[in-house]
Amino acid sequence: MVKDVYRFALPPLALGLVALGFGWTWLGAALFLVSAFVFYFFRDPERAVTADPAAIVSPADGRIVEIV
């Protein structure tokens, strides 16, 4: 997990808890979903890189479509 996630995910999570404390279940659920999305967005999965020295590896999860 990237360290910056806490700065963006904890405020909606805390506000969701406050909303649930006031009985606003829809708002609390929506804020929990926002927080879950932010945690998912900032994940840092392990990437499998081939040992082939001639292989070209993309720096992200995308595809390489052209090499100039």
C-alpha cells in the first residue's frame, strides 16, 4: 500500500463513522465506499517480471503498443 493513501482515505472513513453515529446510513455507506475505492486505487501489487533479458516491460499495468 502506498503511504499517501492514508491522507486521502481516512477523512471519508472518519466522516462515514460520524454519519453512521448520527443515523445517516446512506451517507455513511457512500463514504465507506469512497474510502474503499481510495484504498483500492492506491494499492501496490506485486508484479511478475520475466527473466528474459530481451523482454520489454511496461512501467505500469498497461500494454506497450509502439516502440520508436
